[in-house]
Amino acid sequence: MRRARRIDGALRIGGDDGEALGVSVAIAYGHDANSPEAYKFAVASALFGAFLISLSRFRLGRVPHEALIGVVYVLSTAASIIVLECAPSGHGLEELKDMLAGNIIFVSNADVKSTAMTFGIITVLLLAMWRPITAVTLAKDDPNRSKLKTVLLDFAFYGLLAIMVASSVKVAGVLVVFSWLVMPAVIAFFFIERIGWAAALALPVGILGSIGGLLLSYNAPALHFGHDTAHDAVESAGTQGWPSGPAIVTCLGVAVILAYLVKLFLPDRQVIVEENGNGGLALSES
């Protein structure tokens, strides 16, 4: 669960607010939200957020690291809204809504290929650094590990995650990317403690949740509240259904709630993190 919370915090800085703030600034300077210039702004902003996270884990006292991340998240989100509200185009807040909801139905083949290549490179790098990054995430402070090394490992993890989010937001939107990375992992860690097995469970959960969300988007009736609204602002799979991105988030969110309800009726297990003889980490239950 700590890994899921860590991804949550990284997404808040490297995704929702980091990427959105960068794109907001690009829009304010007259660039299109899907232009290469906006992507550069998004990556730069996300990496800066990752750098802030890496430096802010020391000497916090009783303040959780996640709380400090939340402060930066709120400030960056507020800054995004202010920048877009003052954007010359006059449609900045609509752009922000598009970044959040995404446009997953009408993704081009070029976007899919470029995103897949980026994900492939990031996956190789994360696998190469899996053991030291996991040690920083799960283990307590190691007196033999310098603060500089901890910061560098943190920045490597958060930076790669930030680039991944910035690269995929134009395809799926901030809300869907957040849900894919966090919600399946939360469901898996409700029942499985070993990271490898949890990842094996989270992958099909994310796929099934996404398919369920698209079906919900296509078949769910439009919501009417007694007045006419413009329904073309956000795309949906069906002619009158829900927006596809938020529908996927809703389906995954309901799955998290159901999994938690099931977890409540299972006996508690105490998990102990300890170092094995090979210098790695082992999880034992009691």
C-alpha cells in the first residue's frame, strides 16, 4: 500500500498538477494543448515537480511526506486554473477539462505508437533500477545510504513516472492515467503482499476495468437534470452515453470500493519487511 500511496503522490505532482500546469502555461503562450511545445512544457513542469518531491522527504518531523505533496498539488492546481482563466484564447478552462477527461476514443495510431515506445523505454529503465528503488520505498532509513543517493533514486522514480504521465495524458487524460496506475494496484494490495504477484493481478484488473468503463460509456443513458446542455464538450463511446474517460474511472473506482468491502470480511495479516541474505527485501506474514 505504501507503493500505491507513493505513486499517488507522484501523480499529483507529475500528473494532474505538474503536467496540467505545464500545458496551461503553453496554452497561455498561444500553443495548442496537443502541440509538441505543450508537451515540452508538460515534461519540464512534471520533472520539476518530481525534483521537489525528491528534496522534500527529509526532516519532516511528524508531517507525512504525502501531506507536503498535497500542499504542492493544491498550489499547482490553483496556479493552473489562474493561468488558464487569464489565457488569451478565453477557452482555457475547457482545455483543462479536456486534459482531465481525455479523448481516448479518438486516439490516432501515431499517438499510440509514440506512447508505446516511451512506455517501453521507461519499463526497461525501471526494471534495471527495480531493486534500489524498491529498497527506498519499502525499507526504513538505511544509515549506509547517503541522502544524495536517496534523492537521486527518488528523482529517478518520480521523474520516469512524471514523463510517463505527461506522455499518456494526451491519449487518455489525467483522471484515467491516475486510475490505471493507482486503482488496480490498490485492489491487488488489498489481497496480495508480494509486489510481483500484486503486479500480475493489477494488470488484468486494469484491463477489465477499462473495458467495463467503455461498455458503461456506450450503454449508460445520458443524465438529464431538467435543462438542455451541450453534450459535445466531452467525447463518449455512445451517442448519448457517459464520457469515456470518466466512465473508466467510475468503473475502476467502484471496483476498489467492492474490493475493500470484501477485504473487511477477511482476517487481518501482519506483514513484516526484512532484508534477506542476498541484500534484497523479503515480505513475511504472521
